[in-house]
Amino acid sequence: MTKARTFSEISTLRERNALAVKEAKEKGRRVVGTYCLYSPAEMVVAAGAIPVMLCGTSQNPVPAAEKVLPRNLCPLIKSSYGFAVTDTCPYFHFADLLIAETTCDGKKKMYELLGEMKPLHLMQLPQVQDDAALSYWTGEMVRLKRRMEEDFSVEITDDRLREAISLVNDERRSLKEFQDVCKYNPSPISGMDMLTVLHNRGFTVDKREAIELVDRLTAELREMAEFGVSPFTPSTPRILLSGVPVGIGSDKVVRLIEECGGSVVCFESCGAYKKVEPVEETGDPLAALADRYLRIPCSCMSPNQGRLSLVEQLVREFRADGVVDLTWQGCHTYNIESFSLKKHVQGTAEVPFLQIETDYSESDTEQLKVRIEAFLEMINRAKRTG
């Protein structure tokens, strides 16, 4: 299957940028590592530092992590810690500061261990989305600003914050337009290739370069779609994948859906569509950052009506034939919330819904394949009789 020309450049970004981070460090640049969407990249950019996502999507370092962490813990947490203790994530290795957040109990206790290896700033995230929480979260933004000013000997002015907000908003615009090409039927890109782009661009050193690359890829994909070039057919079941973040190495369910005959056309997760809402560019920049980041509809929020509404919206916009809700083992918030999401989706968008609870290993691959094949067959049967 013919791929867009720019895809090959993006598919090697993670490896190439490991060297770029090393070179930037040698020139005196500071590097800030993050694990979660709640960590504001704008603050890092405004401090003149390089924000990078840290590794946490591979099964390989999990055995090393399990020497310390419980085996029944979320694989994302174990993988993240395993990369750190084995020193096999170059981005963690070169990081001058880690920004962490209290999204779940497992992560915040794991961050205590990471804090023994690297300087770490923990943001205390409220888990409601009301005015009192916003006031508190604004204070957390102020606290992060002061920490970065102190550690990096810089002044983060309002003007520098506004410039950073504008840049990161352009990145969000670019990512949204890229994902929106999958609204074509059939999609001009597979879910696995889309995931490769979403995953790799998070490791880029130069945001403007990454924006240009993604924009170029989007233009190529639109042209392919206009000419009907696609790995799929118009009748291929279109699947929205909701739930926990996925990346290269934790892509088992995406791969199986497409091997079984489906097309993953949208990722609702925090590395994908949850990421695209812009920050307000007028007024107080710290208040704008706090407002936008607190509204992220993560399952750690209670209640979390925003996620129900987002999934409903994405089902309609991407004309999804079904929703697969992915939960990592040990992730209690996403696991419990799946019940409410299923009821909401079936009551509004009226499409089939499948929850999958798994980890990063391949041990349940055949079992998952059977369930996914049955789910896709149910969709195909409905298409034939509908």
C-alpha cells in the first residue's frame, strides 16, 4: 500500500531526536520531561527549555520495574518506571526536570521513586472541574512557574507565555487537521500509521519543524483521499478507540482491530483528540492555561461529563461504526467509567461498544482477536441488513 511521502520522515523522529536532545544539552539547553497531558508544555517553552514526552509504552522494561512495583499495577506506570531504572529512555536520561501530576494513586507514588533519580515537580491536580478547583489549579500553575524560574534562572514573563501559547496552539491546530483526514471514507491512513505519527512527534525537539512535517503529511493525505487512495474500502468498519493512552509498543489492540478487518479512524485518548483544544490567547496567560488544562476530560475527574460528550461528538464526526474502549489492567478510573460511557454511547450515538481490559504483553492476543473479530462481524452484519 502506497504511503504518504512524509510518513517515512516522521516514523524515524523518535530515534533522530534522541541525538538532537543530546546536542541541544551540549549547547546549554534545558530539557523537561513529561508523562501526561496535564503538564503544560507552554510553561516549558516560555522558560526557553525543550519539552519532551518520556518513554512508557513498551513491555521490555516492565520486568525491571516489577522488582520494585506491584505486578498488578498499571502497565503504563511500570513501563515508565522501568525505562527510568534501566536508563533506556534517552529523553529521561537527558532531562533536567520532570513535571509530574497526581492523576492517579499509582502514578503519584511512583513519582516519589522517580524523584530520587531526577529533580521532579509534582503538580497537585484537583479532580473536580468547578470554580474552586480552577482557583487552586491556577495556583499550581504559579507554583510551577516559580519552580522553573528558580531552577533555570529565567524570568517567565506574560509575553513569553503568550508566545509559547501561540506556538503550542499552532501545534494543536496541526494535530487536529492531521487527525481530521480520517473523516474521509475510506480513511487515507491506517490507525497504526496515525498512531506512529501521534507518538513520534511527541519526542521532537523543534516544535516548528514538527508542525511543518505534520502539515506536509496532512496535505499529502488529503490529496490521496481525493483520489481514493486508501488501505481500506468504504465498507470497512470504522472504529473509534477510546480510553487509555496508547503508543508504539502498546499498540496491540490497534494492530488487532486492523488485522481483523477494521479501520481505526479516531483516538479519543490524551495523546490524540483530547490534546487539540486550544488555549485562549487573550487575557491573563496563566489563568488561560489553568482553565484549558483543568477542562481535559480525563477519567480521574469526577464527574466526567466532558468525556462522554467528547466521545459522542467524535462518533458522529468520524462516522464511527463502533467504539472500542481500551482500559489498562489496574486502571480503576477508566475501568469503572467504561460502564457509564457504554450507556451514554449506546443511548445517544447508538453504535456497538466493546470494552477491552489488557496490558502491554502479548499473552492474551488470541483471546482478544476472537472478541474483536466477533465485534467487527456484528458491525458488518448490521451494515448488510441496515
